[in-house]
Amino acid sequence: MNNQLLLLIFFLILGNLSLAQDSESVYMMSNEKKKKEEKLEGFESGDYQKMNPLAPAKAAFYSAVLPGLGQAYNKRYWKIPLVYAAIGSTAYAYVNNNKVYHKFRDAFKSRRMGFTTDPYYDLNDSGIVIGQPDVSDSSLQTAQERAQEARDFSLVLTIGMYALNIIDANVDAHLKQFNVNEDLSLDYHPDLIINPVTNTPVLGLTVNLTY
């Protein structure tokens, strides 16, 4: 009698646990369905930002036409001074190095033609030059070549900063359209993954992004 009573109590408890689990599953499914319906209503009412596939191309085009305009299109106004500082500094270095290059180049060409009137022949303007000039022809040629290398490098940097301005506007426009609302969740847990080469299990990490 006691064994039958204990068995009956056991089955009653088991049934209650099963019923509770079913109720919890139904509640979770209902809650998830409700969230999806609310999200759908949010999209229909315009609460969520709609995707604009042309936005990245527009931002890149605007930055190509005028540096910083793509950042303004993306409403990243704080980036505009950075864009002009980067492009302006490299452009200034190019202009300055180009002036130095032409200055050494003109002096070297003047020497090759036999003139002694360049500013490097007599640096102190003393009018007295004994033997060799203050800056030799070979030194002028070396200075010219170094100034040319610095000018070309500054030009490459300027083009790079201009291209980076376009890439930044394009990428920023892409990232702005990602859904970053509160419904996003990240789930990760360790998992055994079979290596396709060695056919052996390897400990890995499974990551699920739900929204």
C-alpha cells in the first residue's frame, strides 16, 4: 500500500513538472511571437530605420567631389576637421617640398650652364669665392634628388588621405544602417567542431546573433 502511494505521488509530481515545462515553453513561444509582432509593427510604423542601399554610394560620391561632404551626409560632422587636417597637412608638405625641389633644380641647371649667380654659390653674399663654391654641384644634385623624393612621397600621402576620406564615408554609411536596437542579443557557448582534414574533434566556440 505504501509503495503504491509513493508511486502515485511520484507520477503526480512528474506530471506536474511536465505540465510546468509545457506551460513555460508555451509562454516563451508566445512571448517570442509577441516580440516579433511588435518588431513588425515597428517596421511598418517607421520606428526602425529603413535600409537605403544607395546611401554608401552617395556618401562616397560626395566625398570624392568635396572631401568632408560625405561625412556631412552621414551626419558625422566631427570628422570633417580631421579630414581637412589630414589632407591639408599632406598637401602643404607636397607644395613646400615641390618649391624646395625646383629651387635646387634651377640652381643645379644654372651651374651646368656655367653661371655662378645661384644663391648657393655664395651663401654669405660676400662676393669672395675662393676655389670651390659654398655648395658644390654634386651637393646640389643630391639635395635636388632628396627634395624630389620628399615631394613624391607627400603626393602619395595626399592621394592616400583623399582616398581614405572616400572609404571612411562609404564604410560609415554602411555601418549606420545596421540594426542596433535593444532586441539584438548575442549568445555564445563552447562546442566541439569536427576538423574536416583530420576528422578529429576540436574545441571551438559557437556564436549566435538573434534579433
